[in-house]
Amino acid sequence: MTDGRANVKCSQQGTGDASQDAIWAACEAHNNYGIVINAVGFGANADQETLQAIASCGGGTYYYTDYSGLIDLYKRIAEDIINMSYKEQTISSKNVDTALFSDSYIALDYTSQIPYGLVITAETPEFGNTISEGCLFIPNDTIPYEVNVVSYSGSKWTDKAKIYNNNLGVWESVYDLSLYNLSYVNLGDPFIVNIPINKIVKGENKIMVSTGVSPENSTGGSPYDKIIYTLVKNISSYSPIVASARGCIWNIQFEDGTNETMKIPQDYAGSENCYYTESSIAYNNNDAIDLAIYRLLSSLDLNSNRKIETKFSERDIILSYSEVQGIPFTWDTEVQVRVWR
């Protein structure tokens, strides 16, 4: 950028003329090193002829503006540079030569195998502290499939994630941004960090997230951080022998705060109400269908807070049952014969 004329000769080009030296310097930078030269002139004394030649030989563009337009002009040039330098990388597994630049990202395309059972996706409460530390509890009758911690890093970078449980015995690092580049400015912020499944155990798992602006300046995270996780669980339900099997109208509360009202079974024509909500659990203990549905809902309530993690509707429940009649007693009769000699 200049507001005047070239007035310093360059011995490396050695043309004997300052303007020609500047033009040749642009040509050599572009031809020998692939550098694109943009030229910006402003003010009445700008040597536009020389600047146009610099931009032309340098493979760039010449711009002219007054003082008030410089900021907008450089924003435009910056956008052009970003558009020119952006390159998406696609890498196959073999027999392909390619370049992976420092500002590239890698997209993985794979087919995952989900274990048999009901897939349940849920989230923990917000951490509520600036350490930032939260807890994930995995029930014994489930299989963890995916665990991610969400980090609200704001103006900082999510730079570390650690996990602790009884199996590990110590806080173990599962993510460290400083391993990729000394300067965080050159890196993106993931916002969501995956926790390896092989580090997760049944029972309590503590996860800690920190943020920072450099490896030397790392502090706690946001109180709004939380864990989003997916579990696989085998779901079945049954009832013991009871007097009836009619069903009822269920009122069910879900973890997102919504409620659903559904007839179970769908052809139920009565007016009895059953409840599985935070404020009330009520059902007919002497109705086989009601008892089985209650047990089903209890198994779907992962944290036992009377709210169901998996959202479903009346259409998602297919109920099949068989009724056995003519059972005279629901208890056993024991007859003992004792002989004294």
C-alpha cells in the first residue's frame, strides 16, 4: 500500500529505477514463490501506473480508494484471501497422494454397528460449577454407546477434557488441544468433545472440562457444560398373576419437561387414569397391563427421577399379551405329612 511514488532503488533487482525495481520484485515473488501481490493506492499522489503494473505482474488486483474507504477495502481483500486459500481435503485409505494443510479438517465416513436393544439418548443436568466438572452415571443393565461433553467455551478455546472413575483411579486426559499447535489461534474450537467408550465404566464417571487462550493459560469452563450420551438397553416387561388385564389412560412425563397422555392398550375404552410423573406415580396393582407398563417405564427412567429420557408416543407402543383363565388361586398350598416313631 502506498500514498506516493517509489523512491528507493533495490540492489537485488538492479534496474536503476525505483519503480521498475518494485515491479520486478513483484514479478519475482509471484513467479518464483507463488506469492500473489495485491496493490493498494490512495491519495492524489499515488503512482497508479506503477501500482497497476505491480498487481498485474504479481498475479493480483490493483485497488484505489481514499482514506475513508481503506477499512472496507481491506475487509474485501481479506475475504478474497480466505476464499482463495480454502481447500477441503478428501483422503482415501490407499493409493492417493494429497496434502493436508494446517487449517484443514478431516471428515470420517464409516458405518457403525449399534448393539441390539433400545437406543436411548439422554443428557445430564448442567454442571453448575466453573471447575467445570460433571457426573455421568451408567446403569448396570445398559451398554454405553456414545458419550460427548458439551463445552460452552465462549471467547476461549476448549483445551482439555479429563475423566475419572474407580476403574481408572486417577484423572486421565482424553483430549488436549495443546498437542496440535502451540498457538490456539490457528486451531478451531470443537465445542463437543467425544469421550472414548473404553474409558467409561458402569456406575459413576466424573468428567472435567477446561478452557484457555494458550497452553499456559488454562482455567475452568462454563457452568452450563453438560454431557450428552447414548445407551443401549434391552427392554422387556411382564407382570405376575393378577386379577385383571384391562389397561388405563397413562399420563407420562419426559425429561424435556413435556407430558404425553396415551391409552394403553390403544383399544382401551375405560376412564381409569395412571400416572408416571415427577409429582405422582399411580396405577392399578391388580391390573396386569398397568403393572407391566409401570415396570417398563421404570426401566426407561435411567436416573429414577420419575421422568423418562426417551420420548415416545402412543403410536410407538405395540402391546401384545395373552390371557390365561381358570386359575383358581394365586398362591401355593403346601401339605406336609409328619410321622413320629
